[in-house]
Amino acid sequence: VAGPPTVARSAPARIVEGPGCATLLALGAHMCKWPIGDPLEAGFTYCGRPAADGPYCPGHAQVAYKPGAPPPLRARCDW
């Protein structure tokens, strides 16, 4: 008797982005602060698109904030 068919699962797709349009010096208050590239390499930029409600544009906010995920842990200072 054969078991249920197995389904091969592929790794999640990795998003490859082109260079952003803002450097650290050009990054404004209402611009997306999503880092693009390796900060230790030349050509590192930030997204720079208009930020929605927070530090990221709507597209990067969907990646950064997963619905239903617990909030990040915060350090607690009792002193």
C-alpha cells in the first residue's frame, strides 16, 4: 500500500532589489529607511520611497511587520 504523495517544498523566494535612491546623508524624515545591500560595501543605500505610517514604505512594511507575530521584546529597566 502506497502512502500519500510527497510534495517537494522549495525555499522561500529571496527578494533581490535594485539600488535604493537614498544614502544616509540624503535620507529624510518621511523616506523609507529599508536598507538595501551590505553596509560594508560600496553602493549601500536605503529604499528612499515615501514612508507610509512609520519608517518604511508600504511594500517594506509588509515584509518588516508580519500580521499575528508577537511584538518584539523590549528591554526593561527597573533602575
